[in-house]
Amino acid sequence: MPQKAATSPQKAAISEEGEPFGASAVTAEVNRRFADRLRRPIDTRMASDVLRRMNNARQIHLVRVGKAFSEALYAKGARAEGG
């Protein structure tokens, strides 16, 4: 279960409430904070999968939809009015 093992450090690396973040920022932070505990560094794809699952579980919310040329952005905390 590699997804389960990576979920905990990724949750810990998520920024403060209201500040938007993407998969690349979470990947960099997880690899920096937990390098000694990870067998191999996580990649952006794995972080993106976990963020999508956390969004579906309503632990974080989507701020900007991802496109081919820009990653999706998420935020912690209450969703802004009108969004």
C-alpha cells in the first residue's frame, strides 16, 4: 500500500489554511521534510493523486482546476464565498 504510506507525510506537509498549494509544492516539501523516512522520493503524480483523494474526502478544497499547462491548486480550510 504505497499510497497509504505516502498520505501521512503529505498531510503533514500541507500549508496553512487558505494558502493555495499544488502537487509540486507538496512534493518538494514532503521530500525535504521526510527524506530520511522515505525509501525513495515521491513524485508529483503521487502527490496529485493524494490531493485529489483528500479533495474528494472534503479535507481540502479545489481553488483552481488543473489544465495541461498549469497544475490544480488546493487550499485548506473553508471554501471562499461564491466558489
